[in-house]
Amino acid sequence: DARVTQTPRHKVTEMGQEVTMRCQPILGHNTVFWYRQTMMQGLELLAYFRNRAPLDDSGMPKDRFSAEMPDATLATLKIQPSEPRDSAVYFCASGFFQFEGWNQPQHFGDGTRLSIL
Amino acid sequence: GENVEQHPSTLSVQEGDSAVIKCTYSDSASNYFPWYKQELGKGPQLIIDIRSNVGEKKDQRIAVTLNKTAKHFSLHITETQPEDSAVYFCAASGDSNYQLIWGAGTKLIIKP
């Protein structure tokens, strides 16, 4: 089975440090999503890309978060500087969306568990 | 904006019994309703989805029903097994974008 791959699986770092999370979407998928999951807020959409172009990043704190897709096989989410409130599990998901208004399943990776001390 | 409510937050059933989880949505334009299962330490995994032109869909022990008039949809799991224990999420999406609006999740516990 094709899978979304996320690295690292776990990250512990001190407040103020830069954090980079990586995602390899399923080959052939043209849309990539970044989510954050916490006990308090549930699953929050941070940003998503279609054909490597950012479509919506309104869920992301702009001053410290950035998301990019350097190529079709790699999506990155960076936090700089990191803060304790950023501690959460960050998920990447991908899907193939061909037609406007015709939703398709999103396939999730197993996440990066981030702890900011 | 769209809102999805999910009930119950925790459901405990005896192994072999059926489990039902219900979700309601607010946006009548929503047309895609997936259900995800999340096991500890894993990402959400799609288990079944339904579109607004269909009222019911089945896949082995899992079924989803959709009532567009009442704006609610439900997940039904029959003959529950220990491996069904997990957190289940419903979601809804409209036709204007690809964003999923998520329910808060239901922790399903299967008692042996």
C-alpha cells in the first residue's frame, strides 16, 4: 500500500529553536494538507497545496510558521521560533483532486509528535 | 461557517454488539462525508465515505447512512471486535474547496 511518510516521528526541542517537519506525499497525489492535532482543539487544518501551489494557509500562525513544497515529493512545515504552545502532533495528508467540487479521500501519515520545552 | 457535531464522545460496547456514532452538520451545501479511524500513535485512516447523492453505503461490517434533510450522518459497526477499539472521526466538506470540517471524535471501547 502506498503511504504518506512523515519525518521525524518524534521531536523534542527547546523553546526558540527552529523545527522542520517533512512529508512525502503518495506518488501521483496533487494535493497536500498540513494538520495539527491537540487534545483541546482536535484536528486543525493549517495549510494546503495543490500542484505545489499554496491554496490556503489561513489556519497557520504567519509570524512563526511557514509551509512549502520544494518539489512534488516533498512538503515541509517550519516553525521558527518554536514555543511551548506549538507542542502537538502534526499530520500531513495527501489526495488526488481532479475536478473542482468533487472531493476525494485524504490519506494521512502517522504524524510528527512535537514537544517544545 | 460549517460546523460538525459528533456524538457520543465515548462509546463502550460489548464485543459482538453493534456500535453507532452520529454526526450532524450545519452547511446544507456539504456533499462529501468521510469517516476516519485513528489508533494510538497513528494517523487517521479512512474507513468509509459517502457522497450526498447516496443515502447508504456498506463495506463488510461497516455502514454509513446519510439523511440530507435532517443534515446528519451515522457510522454503524456490526459484530464489533477488539480491533475496532479506536477513536473515530466524522468530517464534512462542501463543493467550494477541499477543506474537511471535523467532528470532535468518538472513543470506541470494545469490552471483551
